[in-house]
Amino acid sequence: MRDDLMFDVAVVGAGPAGLAFTRSLAGTGLSVALIEGQEQAALRDPAFDGREIALTHNSIRLLKSLGAWDRVPAEEISDLREARVLDGGSPFALTFDAGGADRLGVLIPNHLIRRALFEVVEGQAGGSVEPALVARPERVEGGSGKQSDEVEKAARLGEAGGEIVGHRHHLRFFLSS
């Protein structure tokens, strides 16, 4: 693997948002670096983390359009018919129902969403998109100093769970396997 790579887009963080964004760039002709602190094996088969994600109908449509929806086992998808939002010890609550529809949305285990999205990103082909590149930024060099500081900050935030997208930066990564 080359040490010096030029990308149109750098996505920091391979959580659901970072993976979905990377997948949405398929077919655009843009080259993409997906930067993540976890090893690829952990991304391919993420461990159960106890979190369930509530998805609206729009989120379901998005996962379908990205090719990830059918990769989530149907028996792991639970209908969400009502939601209640509480604020600490307040006696008040905000309640949502399906409003005549069959469901408000669905609940899906977070690790299964991440697995499905990684599968479609890893398998995407064609163009100059390189989504299977998962780098652990150990040292970043840049021409302006400011740029490398921004990338190092983005990498720290990405490892903390945030997704940051940079556009048209020339980044020099020292990649680890």
C-alpha cells in the first residue's frame, strides 16, 4: 500500500453515519478515504453493544437505497408503535404514535446496522471510491500545519464517536495494517 494517497473526501469514523455517507458516494467518481481507529475485523463483525436504534420510515428508505436494509436479519427488526420522551424528573412527557399507520418506525440493534453498512461499503466496486481503506492515523503531515492540525483533531473526534468529513485535502497518512 502506498504511503502517500490523494483523496477527494476523507470520512473520519466508521459508525453508522460515516459508513452511510461513504456508501452514498458510490458512483460519484470521488475517491474516498474511510479513517477509523478500529481494526477491519471489528468493523466486519461488530460486537453487541446493547444499543437499539429507532429508525423512522425515512431512515428505512435510506438504508434500502444504500443496499443495507436487506442485510439486517428480519427477526432482529422490531416494530415501533409508540414513543415517549421523558425529561428527567419532569411529570410531563412527549408521546408519539403511528397516527393510523401500521408503525411509527422500527428498532434495530446498533451492531447489526453497523455490520450491514460495512458490508455494502466494503463490497462497493467501480469508480475511484476506495471505501475499504481503513486507516489508523498515527502521524499526519501536511504542508500548512493548520491542515494537519485539523486532520489530527478530526481523527481524535472520530475515535470518540463523531463523524467529520473533509473535502479536497491532500493528506499524508502513515498507514498501519
